[in-house]
Amino acid sequence: MSLDLQRPILPFGSIKALFRVALSLLLWATPALSQKAQPESPRLPSYDLQAEMKTKGEIDEVNLLSVGARKDFTELILKQGEEKVQIYVCPKPFEEEMGISFTKGDQIAVTGSKVKYEGADVILARELVKGEDTLMFRDAKGAPVWDPRTGK
């Protein structure tokens, strides 16, 4: 039995069809494979005007948290007797741009929305009074006044 090298194994039309299928599979699969899986990061909860409340007390702790995509969100722990209240204020770049700072022992009054975040009650600050200064972090509807992309 001799091998005929001049006769193609597959007809030319079949080779073209296989090439097209392989190429289309490659083009279809490449974008899906190149995308990185985004970790599930909890977003900052929405401001709820119906849950707006006022509180005041002494700052016991000042922390920077990772909230959603932000890695620099200022949290104040307010001491009210034996109880501690979590206040989410704003991104650190906004705080720096406004020239404000918080330290342990500061007396503040906060107007904000009490919401659940990761199983805990937190207050999203809309307005904060510190000494003679009234600081606005959200508009009257609860929308942040800082740029969500830059934090400023």
C-alpha cells in the first residue's frame, strides 16, 4: 500500500471551515479569559433619609477603613457613656482637601443616616458640628459631596 502525497487528507473547504471555527472560538474565549475576577467588595450603603437621626459625643477612635473600592474611608468611634457608635464620615482625601482633622477627645454632634453595614449599625454622616465649625459631607438628599472616583 502506497501513500499518495498529492491528495490532501481533508478537502480544502473543510480546512477553511475548521480554521474559521478555531479562530472564532479563540476570539470569543480570549476576552473572557483575560478578565480578572473582581473580588466582591461591599459598597457603602445608601443614605436613607427616613433613618436620619442626630447624635453627639466624644471621639474615642479615628480609623481608616476599606469601604467598597475605597481603602481610606474615615471612621469615627463616638463614645456615649458606655456605648460606642460607628460614624462613617468621608474619604481621607476629601478630609485633607477640606483641611479638617479629627482627634480622640473631640466633642462632635452628627446628623446622619443610621444603616446596617456588614451586620453592624453605622451612621453615615451628612453634617458634623465640631466646635464652631459645621462640616457638610452629603447634600440634603444624602448624596456624597466628594467625587467618588478621586475621594476629593
